[in-house]
Amino acid sequence: LSATTGLLVRSAGEETGDFAQIVVDGRDVASNARGYNLAALAPDGQLLAQVTFDTHADAAASEAMADWLAQWPDGTIIAGAVADEASNQLSQAAVDALARTGVATDLRGRFRWSHAFVGVRGAAPGTAVEAAGLLQPATIAVG
């Protein structure tokens, strides 16, 4: 991110607030819908795209999310926030695609957990800035 770009990502499972926010320079770009709310940003912080995948109720959402993540070139910043619930239909392909952005957290078996992250396409698993948990919202800030 550029020195002037600020990024705040907040997530809350259903019991702890039920929201997803991806705030880029003071503007929330997330749709705040159930599942994974994702934003792709250029290295300078410019928003390239925003989308939501309901990996709770839609059996096809995980594969669609994996495909969406795979389209971005290495170096693309991926920010994500889960609203309500995202584990029910989450597939190995989706978990692997998130890992290719540096994300280490696998929400499978973690019903209604909060999960917020900022990673970089092509980064090693575990290198994303992330927070996750059941009993409280997850918040991270970059920049």
C-alpha cells in the first residue's frame, strides 16, 4: 500500500454483531452480506474489485471464490471480512486459494467465527495480517 492509503477490515459473526467492513481511505467498500466479503486492491491501494461469496448457504460459492482469487496477479492486495457465517460450505479449494494470499485461518468447523485479513496474492501461507475468533469481532488495520 502507498504511504497515504489506510485500510481497516472488521468482521463479526452472527452473535457478535453480524457485519463485514473493508474501509479503504475512509470508504467502506464491502457489501456487508453473509459470507466472505473480499476486495482486490492494486499495490498503490486503488480498489480493483469487490465481491461477496456466501460460503454458508451456496454450494457453488467456494469454487467461485477460488476462481475469483486465482485471477489476480501476484502482488495484488486481497482484503477480506466475514459477515454472519462462512464455514458451512467452505471447500478445500477455497481454503487453498486464501492460503495463496497468505491467509492461515481455515474457518471450516468454526461456525459463525469472525475473520478479517489483508494478504497479498502469491504470498506464503501465514504471512497475511489477520484476526479471527468466535467470541468477539475481528479487526485489523494496515497503513
